[in-house]
Amino acid sequence: MTSDASVLLFFIDGLGIGKRGPFNPFDNLNEADPLAIFQYEPPAVLLDGIVVPTDATLGVEGRPQSASGQTTILTGINAPQLLGYHKQGFPNQALLEIIREHSIFKQLQAAGISPVTFANAYTERFFVERPRWISATTAAVEASNLKFRTVADLLRDDAVFMDFTNKILIERGEQVGERTPAVAARILADISGKHRFTLYEYFITDKVGHAQDMQQARTVLPRLAEFIRELLGHLDLERMTVILTSDHGNIEDLSVRNHTLHQVPTIIWGAKRHQVATRISSLADITPTIVALLTDTMKGHENN
Ligand SMILES: [Zn+2]
């Protein structure tokens, strides 16, 4: 039976598959596995994870960007193709409409898959100031009437901040303690263990890539790798499929300030990884694959 199958979608902003060399922070950084994946090399991923090099350009000229890439990941609709270009930053009206109607949360709700959740914490300031421009995920959460997790949830160990260590929250003056990657991983594992579908987002990689900051990259990447290793150690991978993906490359080539044209690594862990892997070739395949997995309509049943 697969009725209790569940999925954790781990989104990492700005993570591509680059060449080895002095501008790739993954090179010679052993502690950065399981993300140390290079062009022209067979990936060595822990816990039998499968890496599917995934197209982020989506048949549209130019460098892939966050708003259209994230919209595509979260809906299964090729947003750059629809717009005719890659949209930077935050979703515009056209993208918001796509997200509000077709987000993965909406699709799963419509299919009766519940509960679903977004694990990231928002600060109180977000609700008070309600920024004019919101991320693709924020739009998806709002449109699905999901509850936003807050700093209060985080204090109850029921939310994870996007940097998972809480350092950024502390810098912003929030009264929270710092977390080790291991502690944060256990909390995210607990949350995903209670939901059929969980989304978690991590953005630091894109910021470090734009800053071309090798030293920062060599600090955050091993931490991120530790977080992922610990997370996988806490999850029941018989039941849970973990899909890690990104919207475009960036941090894997610090010689340029911009996003790259590289493929992104979609890494899949769990008993259903092979079935999932065969369905993914571009960012537009992520949501349909998750919906098929959770509604038990994937081709090639392998129910135990
Ligand atoms: Zn960016």
C-alpha cells in the first residue's frame, strides 16, 4: 500500500551542476557532499540518492531566473515559455495567476492529499508590512489557505527558518536561539513526518552566488550538506520520498555574478527514487511527478 506515501520537496535557490575548478566552491570541499556534483563525473550521492541533471532553461533563451523558475517548479507549468522570457526576482501578475490556480498545494488539495505544509517560518514583520512583492511560494501558500508558520512556531520547534541555523533571524533582532544543522534537521524531519507533502526552501546559495563570495560559500555549503545528511538520517525513506531541486545555477560558478545556464541537480532519495527519477528531465516535471506519486498514479507500480 502506498496510501501513506509522503514527499519532502527541498528547494535550494541557485544551485547548478558546474565544472570543477577554482571558481566552483564544491571542488575540494569534501564536507559539501551530497551536493558536490560535477559535470562529466558520475555523482557520488549518499544513501543511494539518484541525481537527475535537470534542465532549467525550459527552451527559452537567456539565463534562467527565480520567479519563472520557481513558478515552474511549484506548478508544473513551463512559466518562461508562457511569458516568453525568464522572469527575475518576484512573480508578476501573469505568474501569480498561474501560481494561484495551479500550485502544487492546490493540486494536492484538489486530489484529497492532506495534510500539506510549508515548513519555513515567517517573521511577524512580514504580516505587518506585507511586502508588495511576494515570492512564488508565499503566493502559493496564500492561495491555498495554508497556515503560515511563524517565529512562534519556530520557538515551539515546529518551523524552520530559511537559513535553518536562525542566524539571520537573530541578526534581525528576533529572540530565538541559534540551531545546529543537526537540530534544525530533526525539526524539519518531524514536520515532514506529519505531512503528506512538505515544502522547504533555502535561499543562501543564491545570495552567495551573486556576491561571488568563495569564503562564505565554503562556510555555508558544508553546513547545508550536514543539514541534508542529518535530515535523511531522521526520515523514514521507505515511506518518504525526498526531492531536492533548484531553480537555476549560480553558486557552482563564482567567476560570474549572474545565474548560470547549467543544469540543476534534482536529487531523489527514498524507496520510490527510481520511478521518480525516470519522470524528471526539466523543472516542469517536478510537480506532476509529486502529484502522481502521492495520488498513486505513477506508471510502473512498485508497491511492496
Ligand atoms: Zn538569483
